[in-house]
Amino acid sequence: PGVGSLNIGLSSSQGRGGQCTKTYEGHVNSKYCIFSAFSVANPQRQSIVTGSEDGSIHIYDLQTRNVRQILKNGHSDACLAVAAHDEKEIFASGGMSNDRTVRFWMPKDQLS
């Protein structure tokens, strides 16, 4: 499978059109549309979270674009959807046809 990249483009308010400002690479994305989410509840760990066609979830540092963590074996099929909570360090991921699960994730230090 091909390694994908996630291009984050921002449009200016002056109508100059979108421009790619950051690229996050490493997840598998060659066949499907993979969604991503901003996880910014914790200012110390602001991240971009994205699924991958290999069933893993990739967490990138928002500013440096480095991979913070790869959550492997989360899904048995492509993970196409992710969503992050606005105020808590928690996100959800959804697997495709052969998996059909939604999983919830949070840092170990948040478990009690």
C-alpha cells in the first residue's frame, strides 16, 4: 500500500484561496478518503489525528508534524474516520466494512 500524506490547507479571510501550510506523512492512504481531526484539548499535546488504510491511527504533533504515536491493531480494516472531543483529551476512530467498530482513545495518564 502507498504511504499517504495529509495536507492541511488554510484559506485567508481576504479570499486569496487555500494554500497548503503543513503536510503530515506516514499513514497509508492510496484508495479511500481518510478523515482527520484536530485534538487541541491539552495545550501540551496539540495534535492531528488521522486514520490509515492499514487499520492504525496516527497521531502527529500539530506544530512539528512529527509522529507522536501510532496506535496499531485498533481496527481490522481501514480506519477512515476519526473525531476529537473539544474539551477532553479523547478521540474516536471508526473502522470500515470488515471491522465495523468505533473505538474510543485517551492517554494512559487520563485513566483513573
